[in-house]
Amino acid sequence: GDGNDAGSRGDGGGGGGGGGGAPINSSSPPCSDSGDGGVDSVRGGDGGLVAGVLVSDQGEVISDRYVGVARRQFASRQASERGSTKADQSDSSDDETTLRQMLVSLQHQVTDMSANLTTRLDELQSRGVSPSPAVAYYGTEHRGHVETSVALSEIRSQLHELTRSLESCQSEVTEVKRDMVAIKNELDTVQQVKEEIEELREYVDRLELQSHRRKLRLLEQGLTFFLSYTILASMLGMLQFGYNTGVINAPEGNIEKFIKDVFEDRYKENMDHGQAELLYSFAVSIFAIGGMLGGFSGGIIANRFGRKGGLLLNSFVGIGGACLMGLTKYFNSYEVLFVGRFIIGVNCGLNTSLVPMYISEIAPLNLRGGLGTVNQLAVTTGLLISQILGIEQILGTDEGWPLLLGLAICPAILQLILLPVCPESPRYLLITKQWEEEARKALRRLRATNQIEEDIEEMRAEERAQQSEATISMMELVCSPTLRQPLIISVVMQLSQQLSGINAVFYYSTSLFITAGLAENVAKFVTIGIGVIMVNMTLVTMPLMDKTGRRTLHLYGLGGMFIFSIFITISLLITEFFGFVQEMIDWMSYLAVVSILGFVVFFAVGPGSIPWMITAELFSQGPRPAAMSIAVLINWVANFAVGIGFQPLKTALDNYTFLPFSVLLAIFWIFTYKKVPETKNKTFEEILALFRQNGSMVEIEDSINFTSTSAILKSPDTSLNMDKHASYNTNNQ
């Protein structure tokens, strides 16, 4: 109040900035009241100072309150990332509205306080220039002026502090808002990624459903006439292999006699039986050496000329080898026999590589196992034919054995006639050559229908799955971590066929039966019985291959061979130790025959046919030729080792000859049980998925989704734009 006003009410010298001094007693005398009013005016200045401080404190409290709320909202926003995005965005909008209202309210309060302080300052400044009587009443004008100036300075200081507090508050608000915007952007990104992941999952589910339906349609395909014709034409190559494997067995004595006669005519001296036996063993084994060369070249021929083209070229090789063997006596040279056996070995080596590959690529999914068994059926049929023709009553004579060997020309000529009308492998045309139209034509002929889209799509899926494994060399195949595991399996499976001891039975079955106590003429007919049983058991195995599965049948086969190999050893030992007892000899002869026949039966169940087909199944189109070359090469090396080494082994171990084979059979059984996957009713893409993760085998349920999905999503035809997902960083993903 103004203390100079007469009749002043003494309202107390109000302090600036929203507060005043305590009002003085209104009943005081005018003059006294006037003086008190002056004092209270100063006190009012002090009250204004206190009020200013309170205002400043209130501003800081409001600021602190606002910042606290903002920080809580920031923390809430971070925590809300785990919750529902839509609810978080709604809460975020409410929080922003609340903060914005608080800020506006704070700005209004500061503006009001600033106006009040400015008004009060003006009043105090006017009093400092024109001192009132109240100032004179208390002392001097100078004292009142000083006190007023001090009050003004303190009020200005408080005003500046309040302004700085407001600026600090605004800065923190800006920072919090920036953080909130960043969080909102991240939430939007997360929501977008969630939506796209959900969309991707739905798309993958649709793809898997389509793949499953396509696979079911593939499993419904049947055997058509033209497919049967193509299988028959191609299997002549494996019949050639079986025929030349067994044809050398029956005329063993005739061939050794021919070698002795040629040596005597040439050098005018006699050859002892050991030398003749060694040269005969060389004639047996050089066939395997040629097979190594042919098997090793199979992958190169398959990629260069195709599966069908390679078989056609190989027919000419077979014709050449058969002619040389048939003309051995004409040239009166056992060297011609060796060359002919080597060339026919090259032919058979190429057949063992090309034929299983060709059949596995043209066969429908549901028939691939059964048709793969056709390879072994052809081999056993060739063996049986060679054994029947090799008996003494037909061609197993001194004059007939060259013709017996020369008849190998028949499968080659027949294949050369039948094969040209057969189509090339559709997988080779589509995946290797990228000739889609030719692949479609081949499929229409093989399936006898225009509904071939399932086959085409399955081939494309295989192509996408093996894009990183284009046609590779054998060295690259060996060095590949992903492909090393299936390659090891393929090699061991081939060894389980050759090192099982079956070739010892094929090559020396007649002598084994004679050793067991059978007469020579009886032993030859029992050897024919082996061929008959193998053919029949292969026919029995064909429908089981796609029902029971490759792995299961292979385990049964190895297990049965192991048991009967022990029985063979027992029968030979008992014959040795109880040979003086005629009844024991007869009984052991029957045991030996039954054991060898059982050995052959279980060979036909598993190891006879499965190694040929499983090698082609374990690899995609790119590495398949190289894998077949390596596997077939190992097969022929083992074949050669058994052929050349069994006779010395028999001499060294005598009646314990089959014990090493028993040990190997046990090892192969354990390996098959531990490492070999089941490939029944699986596409090539699904089989490839078994070996995708770090080069080791994983369960199909865990790996197939990843492999097939990733392969499909790599396709340029995929409707989803996967580049969009690559733009997100790892944390956002």
C-alpha cells in the first residue's frame, strides 16, 4: 500500500510476484500508519523476495515434477515394447497430451509471475527515486534507497533463476520428446517386422502345404509303358556287368588249360599249375581294373554327353571288348583275353555309374526304390545266365568257352538298338542344361500325361536347393564340408557290398563247394542255384524297397550275411576236423550249401542293390556325377582287391577265410545303424536337407523346413520381396 496516502488502510506493502507482506493494523494513526506502511513497504519487498523465492521453488518443483513424469513415461515406453503395440501407441498419445498440457500450464504460470514481478519492480523503482515520508521517518533517504535496491537485485536474481529453470525444463522436455519419437519409430518398425514375419509364416505354411500336396501327387504316379521300356533298355548295361562278373567262373579249368597250351606252343616248355592259376587270377582281376577306369570316368561322361548319350557311347566299348574275348582262341593269345577283359571292364564300370544315375533321375518318387532294385535284378540275371551257359553241357568246354565270353556282345548290341528312342534324363535337361522345353517333352513321354507340373516344380526345388553346389569336380566334392558326410556314407555303402565277401562266392563258388565236400559236377549246379535264388530274392525285395526302406533292408542284409558267414566258417572247420567221419562230411556239406545260399539271399536283400541307388539319392544334380564316380571307383577297387586277394587269403587262412569278412560285416552294420539316413519316399531336396547344417546329419523334421523354405525364397518367382527384410539390422530382426 502507499504509506503517504491520508487515511491509508495499511494494506501492507505488498511484495511482488504473487505475495504481499503481512497487512498492518488498520486502526493505527494516520501518520504512524503512514510510517508503518513505509516499513511494511520494505517488509513487503522482503515479502516479495520470499514470494519470488517461493515462486522460483514452485517453478522448480513443477519442472522437477514434469521431468519426473517425462522420465517415467520414457521408462514406461521402453517397458511397453514387450506389450501390445497398439495399446502402447494409445497410451503414448495420452501421455504426450498430458505432458503438453502441463508444459502449457507451466508457461502460463511463469508468464503471470513475470508480469507481477515486473509490476512490482516498477513500483519499487519509483519509490527508490522519490523517497516517501515513511523512509524519512525511519532514518535517512539513503538507507531506504539501498534497501530498495537490494530487494530489486534479489528479485531480479530470482527471476533469472526461474527463467533458467524454465529453459532447463524446456530442454529436458525436448530431449524426452526426441526419445519418445525414437521409441515410437522403433515400435513402428517392430510392429512392421512382426506383421511381415507373420505374413512370411503364412506364406511358408502355404508353400509347405503346396509342397506336401505336390509330393502326394508324385507318390500317386504309376509305371507307364514307355518308362518300363526305358528302364529295360538301360538295365541291359547292368546285365552286362553281372554276366561278365560270373562268366569267368565256370570255365576256370578250361581257361587255365588254354593258358598252358599257349605258353607251351610259344615257349616250348610246360607251365606249372601255379603260374597258370596266377594268370587266370589276373584275367579275373583285370576286369576290375577296367571297371575302376570306367567308373572313375562315369561322372565326366555323364556331364559331357548326358546319361543316355553316355550309355549309347558305352555300348560301342562293350562291343569291342566282347569281340576281343570271343576271338581269343582265334588269335591263340591269352593277352587278347586280358585286353578284352580290360575293355569289357571299362564298359561295365561306366554302366555301374551311368545306369543307376539314369534310373534314379527318370523314376517317379514312389517307385524310385523299386526301380532302383532293377539294377541288382539285372546284375543277378546276368550272373544266372552266365552260370547256366557256363555248365559243361552247354558252353563250359574247351571249344565253347570263347563263345561264352563273346556272348557279352549281345547286351551291348541290344542296348544300342533300344536306347535311341528313349528320352534323356529330364533332370539333366532341366537342371544341368537348362533346357526346360526338352525336359517337359521327356517327362510327357515317361509319365504318359501332360500333367507334369509337379515333377517340374520338384526339379526346380532341387535346383534352387543346390544352387550353391553347381557341377563340381571330384576334388571339390571331397573338400566340401557339407558333402563330405554323404560322400563317406556312399563310399562305406559300396565297401559293404564288395568287402562283404560276396565276390569271393561269385568268383570261387564252385571251389568253395568242392572244399566243403561236394562233388565237382554237383558244385557247378549248386552255383547255378545261387544265381536262381539271387534273382528270386531281388524280385521279392523290389516291392519292399519303398515300403520297408533302404536303411532297414540294408541292416537286415548285413546282419544275415554276418550270421551265415560264421556258419560257413563253422562248416569248413568241422569238415576239416571230422573229415574222417563220412556222416559228418555229408552233414557239413549240407550246412555249407545252406550257409552259402543264406549268405547270398541276405546279400540280395540289402547290400546287393541298395549301394547303387543310395549314392544317386544322397546327392543333388550338381555333385551327383562326381559322387557316383568316386563311389563306383571305390567299388571297383574293392572288387579288384577281393578278386586278386581272395586266393592268397584262402591259402593263408584256409578254413578261416570268411572270418575277416565277418568282422567287416559287423563294422558295416554298426556304421549303417549309426550314420545312414532313410531315403524312402523323400525327394532329392529333402534328402539334401539331411546334411545341410554344418556338414552333419540332423533330423528331417528339424532341417527340412529351413532348407526347403530358404530354397524357395531364393527363387526370383517368390512373391515376397526378401530384400526388404535384409534392410533391418540384427536387433530389429
